[in-house]
Amino acid sequence: MGFLDKWVESLDYEYEVLTSCTRYKSPRSTCQSCFDACEHDAITSVNNRPFIKNDKCVECGICIAACPVQAVAGIFPKRTVIQNKLLVTGEHLPTVKEMLVLYKKGVSEIIGEDSSLTESWQQVIKEANSILHQLGEDSFNVSDKAFEKTEEVYSRRELFTQWKKESQTLVKQFAPAKWRFNHKDLDVAKYYPDYQFTKITLNPDKCTLCKACEVLCEKKCLNITDSSFSIAAQACSSCRLCVEICPEKAISLEEKISKVQDIHYPIYKRKCSICNQVYDSFHDYGEKCTTCTNGFLSPYIS
């Protein structure tokens, strides 16, 4: 295959599920987000992992928006935005998550092409505005007047700037498809760094500091060191993998918007009175390590 053939082939793309998917990370994951979101029955389960049937996929992008860990790779469809105004068209209805991202990208007003908004659109806007209020932001303005494009007059400098932008856009369009994948753009938390969308709660009386949650957390919200167990929930997208893989059921999640709050649980070094091994504990008291307390894998317990 020649260079030109390879280049032309690279322009094409198909949606795919990445190994960062929680179901790839652990068989205990029960995430159904992409399955539930797809309206075309284009996602099936293969070995307990989501697989996209490209013959049925219409590349609407709903599964991309639904995935809590941005593990569905592809090019998310562009919306019609003119002068920071989102035009209501016959395209697929945007998700609330997409609306929150568009807001931070400068979209402040929503306009119906036919001077009307469907009930579904109104519901999405209502939910988005409710969340924006909790985030300390202004609401979307909604106009019932059809948008009219006005002729723009450019100075010589502005004209060259516009040509430069258009040429850059053209170059992007002819770049390999995977260079243009934009699924990571739908990570809402990164647009609102002063807030967290999830409350992570740890029960130190149950946790054995096995570190499984820390290792598997895609967003790096959990950090265990020699001196503390730290929870930084700002980036958490409620994928729930930490909850599902914890053998002691010591972690719980609640979808709740609040100001960023990092939590630190101190860890103490203790010496087991049974096996004489040094172990980590949330408590500055106690005489037995977890192994000896539970009585398994210990040659000292009869």
C-alpha cells in the first residue's frame, strides 16, 4: 500500500472502546453507561466488555458523552454554534454534560431555528441551568427569535487572520482521524476546577489499605502513602469502579455538587502482637494486623 493510500485510509475512523473502560480494568465492573445510552442497539457485550457494532453505529456521539471515563474513542459531532449562540437544529439532542462543556467554551445563548424549542430541549436546558446555578454560573439565555446571520466586514488584518483560521481548520480535516478524536473534551470536571461532582466516602473501620481502589482509579482521585489515605474527588466522574472492586465495601459514592474538598486520613505504623510484622492502620491503637485478626493465611493462628 502506497503512502497516499495509507493517508486516505487514515482519514476514516470508527468508534471504539478503549482499554481504559472500567470493564476492561476489572470483571467486577458493572458500568452500563454506554449500553444504556445507545439508541441504535450498536453496543453489545463480548466477554463482559462493550463492543461497538460498526454496521449499526451512526456515530451520534451519545455513548461518548455517556462514558464516565471517556473510554469511547471517536469524533464527537459538532454543534451549530454561531457568535457564541447554539442553534437548535434537527441534530441529536445534546446531553446535559455536553451543554456544561459548551457553556465553558463560550456558548451563552440558545436559539431555535424555527422559533420554538421542543419539550426535550427544554428539559435538557432546565437541567443544565440547574447545575450551572449550583456551580455559581449564570444560566443559558433562551431566545424564541430565529437567528439571523449578519454580514461581517473584515479589515485587511482580520481577513488574513480569518484565512489563517480557515486553513488551519482545513489541515485538521485532512489530518489522520485519530489525531482529531475529541472524546476527552467531554470530561466535565476539568472545566469546573473549583467544584467536585461526586462525594467519595471512606469507612476507615472497614478499609484494609489493600490499595486496589488507588491502582484502578482512572482519575487518580485516591492516593495512599505511608502516612495518609487521601481523597481528591474533584476529577471523579462517578464510574463507581472503586466501590465495585473494594473487597471490604469500604467506599461509597454520592453524586453531589460541592466546592472542592480534599480529605486526608492519617495512617499509623503498628506492630502485630501475633506475627510481629509491622502493618499500616487508620488507628493508633490495636494489637493485631488484618491477617491475624481475620485468621487467614497466618501460621500463628490455629
